[in-house]
Amino acid sequence: MSNAVEPYKTGVFDLTHKLTVEKHDHTALITINNPPANTWDRDSLIGLKQLMEHLNRDDDIYALVITGQGSKFFSAGADLKLFADGDKARAREMARRFGEAFEALRDFRGVSIAAINGYAMGGGLECALVCDIRIAEQQAQMALPEASVGLLPCAGGTQHLSWLVGEGWAKRMILCGERVDADTALRIGLVEQVVATGEARNHALLLAAKVAGQSPVAVRAIKPLIQGARERSPSTWLSEERERFVDLFDAVDTREGVNAFLEKRPPQWLNK
């Protein structure tokens, strides 16, 4: 797989024919490309997990943007045809594949941005939920409608949505099947920005480009501290925060960043 995704460094690579990967300076642009609704299946979930492993080893990548192909769907989630026959073994495998893929995306060592360019439903919204930042186009619609077909969100939706919007809105969306538009999503904290139709990708790439101004080593140390409050009381992280601050002085980029500031020049990060 590491060799298979190498071409994205010089252009666009079609991964499993359902994910495309394109490099923009220090940003990897991932496009979900499985028409008509950009659904996830076994191959694309395996591909996403392997792609995350590759990007985490690439010192030249500081951020990623994930979006959907076309103008209607970010992603409609899983193809329900996979579950129509009630095969429990297949359901178990797909739940595991979703978990592995989206947890790998969540744990990407850089900054991940979801550019929600249309409907983000079920597993499609769960994909966006595990990203660090979400930018939605004005016409986007978001929902976790699994209970309406007798299922439940199995790729982190019950946990990540609750963390972002609170228990009340999570219950409205999951238990009552409420779909939210972009403005509502912004108001309740589900997304961080709403932009005009067709502009999510560009705004996400512009935001991702700002990450290049940050030390990738520092970002890698900071991100788990921010996310850690989901698991433990913030006060329990304070001593670790201080230790990680000191640990950064082992990094080449820390010396580079401080000296670049004192010398009034842009830093040249080595990601080391």
C-alpha cells in the first residue's frame, strides 16, 4: 500500500477507484468518489485506514482535507444493500471496518478538515465528526438516521456527536431522526464554518495551508491534549501538558521556531 499511494506526491491518485488523493503543498486532499452518493464500502474503508498509515509516515504532510465528489453528497454513509439480507457476520465486519478507518482518521497526526459539500448522512457524518474541523456549504444537510431503518450509528456517532453538540441535540438527531441544515449545525457547534455552495473545498484548503505555519511537531504533541479531555477531566492533563512542553525541547523544530521568531524570519520546519 505504501507504494500504491506514492503517486499522490506528483498528482492525483485514484485509491481503490473510490477515494482520490491529491497533494497540495503540505496538504493531502482526499475525495470520496463513489457515485451516486459517495457511500462507503469494505474496499474504501480499508483504503482509508491504509492511507492514514501512509500519511502519518510522510513528513511532508501536515494536514488533510476530506470532501465528496460532485455537488450533492459529501457521503451518504454505508450502502444499506450490504445489510439487506440480515447477515450478522457481514454486519460485524463492516462495523469493525468503519471503526478502524474512522479511528485512524481521528488519530491522524496532523490537522484534519472535513469539507462538507452536500448531504452528510449516517457514516458520512460520522466521517466528518472524527475530523478536527468541519466546514459546511450552505446547502448541506446532516443527519444520523440509522434508527429509522432499525440500526444505530456504529462508527463513533453516538459518542462524537454528543461531545460536539451536547446530549440534547445528539438525542434529537439520533433518537428523533432530526436532520439539521448548515446554519443549525453552526449554531449548535456541529460545524465551525458555513460557506457558499461550492466553496467548502477551497476554504478547507486555505485553512489547511495555515497549518504549514505551525510546527508539525508541536501540532502532533498538542492534538492529543485537546482530544484527551473527552476521556479524562481537564485537570488530570495539566501535568502531562507541562511534560510535553518540556519534551518539545528535544525537537529540531522547536529551536528553529524560536530562533526564526527572534530573527524575524519564517521558520523552516523539518518535522523533526
